[in-house]
Amino acid sequence: MATLYCHRDPDALTLTTEVVAASPGRVRLADSPFFPGGGGQLPDRGVLRHAGGEIQIAGFAQEADGLWHLLAEPVELSAGPVEAFVDADFRRLMSELHTDMHIVNALVYQSFDGALVTGAQMNHDGTGRIDFDLPEADNDRLRALEGPINDAIRQDFCVRATYVDETVVRTEPGLIRSRSVAPPPSDDGTIRVVEIVGLDRQACGGTHLVSTGASRQLKILKIENKGRHNRRLRVGLDGMA
């Protein structure tokens, strides 16, 4: 898998690029600033500006020949230059939620004997949920993590990403936190690892803030039992939930 442009240059939310393939309602670009979604994070929103005007991006489809951008209208773009614009507010919201999910994940992992994630979802309204394999957990202990979560936000830990050899990622304890999935390796055999310096380090393909202090405070809204082994934490950003 090729390294995403949004990983190489996460601050670049506009890009002049080229149409390399097109059919009605979809287009493949030479390069793309959009995050296509994954790991519970919603895909970026945005538009393409082309010779005939502007069109909304409706979604993405990863296929064998590359990433296809699904268009909101059944037009077929001509080969040539286009400008891609990422919705900055939505990207920031998703990055904020994803960074906070890593904080939640880190503190549950540390406090509950390495409990693994069984699912996650971030929502457009500033809420999200993260599920853990925690059959015997005390909900009051989980609820008490809200204070440490917000302490970690206030401490303004630096967030950075590196690329680590796939063999190391798959053998070093704690780098893969999901029970069932892991980010795919890049073409050079490495996997992206996101580190909240001083708190956490785990494989992840999503977008993040540059430091935890850029996030609003986070609330634990609800804790639910979802089956024998699944404990669900519903969370929300302060002022949105």
C-alpha cells in the first residue's frame, strides 16, 4: 500500500493534482490529500475544482489500481489538472476525536491488564464509541478514567508518527491494540505507529492532532455491556456532546 499524502504532509489541505482515470461519478487522481476513512474514523469531506466547476466528494473506494474518489454527481471528469480541497473543520474534528480515542485506549490498556479494542467509531457530531474486551471490568473504575483522560489532554503531550518494520510491530507487545485488525503495511514493509510522547505508542493509520492540548475536554457519556466480553465506552467532546 502506498503511503497516503495526508500522512506525508498532514497540514496540506489543498493540492493541485492530475486526473489519471475517470468514469461517470468517480475519478482517480495522481495524488490525493484526502483521508479515505478507516479504523473507525470517518473519511474526509471536500471538493474537487476542475475546468467545468466544482464538485463534492461523496466517498472513496480503495481498489487494486488505487484510490477512487466518488463524486456527488454522475459526471465524468476529463484528464488534466484539478484542485482538491479538504474540509479543514471536519478533518480537525476527526483528528481531535481520534487523538482522544488513543488517550482512552492507552489508559484502559494500562489500567485493565492490556485489554484490547474490539471496535471503534467516530461521529460527525463530536461523539464516538470505543469497545474493549473487558468481561469482568467494574464500570465505576472505567468511569473514573474521565479525570486522567482530561489530565492527559491538559498536559499537552506531543503526538508524532513514525514507520516501523512490520515484523517489529507484529511482535512487540502493545503496538497492535485491536483484537482483529491492524493497519496494512506500506510498500516498503513498514507500518505507521502513532506515539503520544510520554503516554502511548500504537499502530494506527488515522489522522491526529499535533499535541493533546489542542483538544477540548472529553466526557464519558455512557458505559454499556455489549455481549459477554464487550464493554462499550461512549464519549463526547465538551460543548458538542
